[in-house]
Amino acid sequence: MNKVTISEEDRRLLGLWAADCAERVLPLFEAMAPHDTRPCEAIEVLRAFTRAGKRTGQLRSVAWAAHTAAREVDDPAAAAAARAVCYAAAAPYIHSLATPHQAKHIHGPAIYAARARELSAGDDAGVGDEEVRWAIEHASQAVRELARQMPACEPGRSRLAVLRYQLDAALRR
């Protein structure tokens, strides 16, 4: 198994990009669950990490809380938005092993944001493709380099797998 070279600065830059991706769809969750602040709090804690650079148990806790919020909301687009936040808050916990699971730490915020947009637009794939293009255009060199160090994604049949393959292939260019 290959090792990934990842610095704390890389983790901060990945966290910043992940927060940007997830925050774009956070209003989809908030519209369906206006009193549930868990995903918003997760973004706030992640933003604090990107400034201070210290991973704490709080970051992991808010990621799990956003995951729970995704399970509890009764709307597929809102659930996908909360999952984007969950993956974003978990992104700084990427390990130094090059595995497909670790690659999800990189891809998750963008692909779940894209899926949230699609679901909110009546499963319009064009909207999801646009969201992936936005994520690609806004990925820093550090994010791209991390993606290149991971195993390449294989094409898949599910919509999430298609979005993930599209994102991964573009980040590697």
C-alpha cells in the first residue's frame, strides 16, 4: 500500500475547499430543517480548523453530527447536502495511506454537493455536472496533488459513482 505525503497545510487547504463545496448546498438542508444547526456548526468548526490548523475531537464530533442530521431529515436533497457537510468536516482526517476509502475524504464534499443540487432540481444531471465543474475550478493545487496520490476511481453505474469518476479524472489532469 502506497503512502501519501500530506502536511497539515494540505489538510487545511483540503478542508477549506471541502467547506466551500459543502457550504454551497447548505441552504438546501436549512430550508428543510431550519432548526437543525448541526451541519452549519460543522462548517463553522471546519472553518476554524482551516484558520488554526489543529484537528480536535470537536471536528470529528461535528462531522458525525452532520451525518446524523442527514439520516434524520426527510428530504433527499437536504440529506445529500448534510452528507456533503459531513464529508467536508471529515476531510482533514485523511490518512497517509493511498486507499479508495481515503480518496472519499477528498471527493465526498463535492460529489454530495453535486447530488444535492441534482435532487433539488428534480434529478437534473446537468445541474450536478455544473456543481462538479465548480468544484474542479476551485480546487487548489494541494487538493489536486492529494487526489493524484490516491488510487484512480473506476467508472461506476450509480450517479454518485459517475460524479466521483468525473471529479477524480479532472482533478488528476
